Amino acid sequence: MNIYAVLESLQREVTESKPLPWPLQEKSVVDRERLLKILDKTRDSLPEEVKQARWISRETERIAAESSTKADRVVREAQSKGREILRAAEDEMERLVSKEEVYVRAREEAQKLIEEARQEARRTREDADRYARETRQDAERYAMKVLNGMEGELNRILTIIKKGQASLGAAAE
């Protein structure tokens, strides 16, 4: 069943409902079971784009969480690697402490290694952050594209419904 037929069925159910007695004649009683069945059919008849948009929204959230988790893991690995390099540099420095002229060179090399480790950790974090931002932006752009398409389709459906209501209103007069 297509969505237009379901919407027409829903409209027919409302227009054919029995009005309440005065002073509530603007209100009416509808068959709840029939209305719920029609709503189920409406839900089943929704365009694939609606289902895709819902999936995209969930997928966007999953990708963002996954990217964040990956970025955190990369940062932890970089920090761990930095600590290992620092420990190795400190060990090397202690080993060379006994020799004075070697000590100066070892200290400089250790400082150099420490600085390189810090720069590598910073670069790794920046790369992970950039990857997470780009992934989220791509997912959001795609979701927006699908949602814009759905908005146009829903506006077109709404126009059809309003025309149908107008012609039903004109026919009733």
C-alpha cells in the first residue's frame, strides 16, 4: 500500500467519524483500532528516504562515538610511546652519567628525544582530531542531503493533502 492511499484512508476515517452532540459537535468519535491500523500502514508505507535518514542519524552518532574512541586510543598509544621513549632516554642518560663529556651529549640527546616524543604525541592527537572532525562532517553532510530530499518530498505530499482537503471542502459545500 502506498503512503497516499494510507493517508486517504486516514482522512476518510476522520471525515466519516460521528460527531459528538451539541455543544461539542466540532469533536468526533473515531474507531481507535481502525485508526491505529491505518497509522501502522502509514508507518509501513513511509518512503525509503525516511528510513534511510533514521539510519543515517544513528550511523552518524555511531561514527562520532567510534571516532572519539579511536582518537582517545591513538592519544593513549602516543602517550604510552612517549613514556617509553622518555624512560629509554632517562635510562640512557643514567648509564652515561658516569662519563662527564658523554653526559653533556647524552643529556642533549635525551632532551631531543623527549621533545620529539612530545611533538609526535601532539601530531598524533591532531591527526586523530582532524580525522574525527572530517568523518563527522561527512556524515552530517550526507544526512543533511537526505533530510533535504525528504523535506522536499514531504512538502510535495503536504501540498497534495491540502489540495485534497480543499477539493473535499469545496465538494462538501
